[in-house]
Amino acid sequence: MNIQTVGVVGAGVMGIGIAQNLAQTGHQVILIDISENILDKAKHEIRNNIRFQSFFKKSDNTETTDSVLNRIELSTNYKILENTDFIIENVTEKWYLKKEVYPLLDSICPPGCVFAANTSAIPITRIASVTKRSDKVVGIHFMNPVPMKPMVEMIRGYHTSESTIETAKQMLAQMGKECIIVNDSPGFVSNRVLMLTINEAVFLLQEQVATAEDVDKIFKGCFGHKMGPLETADLIGLDTILFSIEVLYENFNDSKYRPSPLLQKMVDAGLYGRKSGKGFYVYQ
């Protein structure tokens, strides 16, 4: 399948990174969100990200920031997705929101278009169930920041076909990424482990066992992690962490996934981490 035009639904942190990555690898991108204000902020963020990236990544590519941005069309109108080859959905990790998006995409996109759900924890089989193309729905769990991460987790739903897996692998290869394929389960591999780790680290902070700095130092100094669990939470976004752990709790009905009250309190206070300027740490 020759993938030329990719629709990216949701212009949050992940949607911005995916749209940038796609445009920088020569794809035509349609970035969709619910308001012009969100899209204007996304364009500004992508411009800044490209400039920032150029300081750290040496390349023979002389392509300008504007030429990359020119490959990204911004819109609040889903109907312009009617000629897309591939869709990557990044809607907030709430099932009541996601389940409204897929029937709309199903009615607009061509029959051969593949839907890739970039979700932290929601089962891919459940997402596929609200479409009429369950064989063409796959999970692709991108890592943040997307342009700088060479590996993703790909999730095979119950009905996902081999041809869909191959198309998704081709798409990722074009983006310069490798994938590890896993079977469908809430949280998959990465977040079933990571969200528990972060949630437990928040419990430690809540119980005053250690400071946020010391929790993270232990993981970096003792285990060689580049970032500690609380730094990672700030990078991902505490609201996303909470949504994900809630999905795990709801799906497994297991108390080990009970969200930390401190995590809930911080999200209620708007302390989301890097994207809000304050989480477990303060950002300028």
C-alpha cells in the first residue's frame, strides 16, 4: 500500500509529535481537532519543536521549517479525511469520547483506510467494535516525544488482519520507527507495567517515604533509567496517567490498579506536569 496522506485526529501532545514526525518524513498530513485555537497552538508548537530539534540533531537535510509545516493541513472538519490512506487517532483517553469518533471516521474515510489507535490502555478490540472495518483497526502506542523515539508498541486486536499489520509496519518504517507487536489486553505491555510503577511512586510520595527527587534518583542511579517514574509522569501528563490507570482499574477490577488519591488531587488542581508548567516538578 502506497501511503501518501495520513490523518491525525487530536492535536494534543501526541498528535503534535506524530504530525511533525510524519511531515518530516515526507507525508502529507491532515491534523484534526475541535477548535481553531487548539490547531493554532499546535502549529506554533510544531514550529518550535522543529527549531529546537535542529539544535540537537545534526542532519544533511536542508529542508526548512516552513516546508515541513506546509505538508500539514489543519482543520476542524472531519470530511477532509475522505481521501486519506491511514488514520492515527489520539483522542483523550476517555472511552465515551473515543467511541464517538470512530463511527464518524468510518463513514468518511475510504474502505481501504487503516485506523491506528494511539491509546495508552483502551483495548483495541473494543475500539474496532464500533467500526465496520474491525480487520483494519490496529493499536500503535507511540512514545513521547514522538520524533525522537525509534520504537513503538503495536497491538493486534482480535480481528486485526495480517495485511493491516503489514501496512502499519510499512507506515512506521516510513516514519523511521521499529515496532514490537503484542496481543490485545488493557494497557498492553508498556503501560500495564509503567502505570503501576508510576502510581506506586505517587503512593510513596503521598506516604512521605521519599521526596519526588529521591524516588527518581533511585531509579536513575540504581537501575540506570534515563528518567525516574515521577519525571516520566510529568512528561506524559498526569491527566493521561490518571485516565490510563482508571482504564486498567475498570477493566481488571483489581485493587492493585487503584489510583493514588494524590494523583487524583493533582489532576483536579490542574497540575498536569510539563504541559501545564507544574507537576511533581516546576517547569519554566
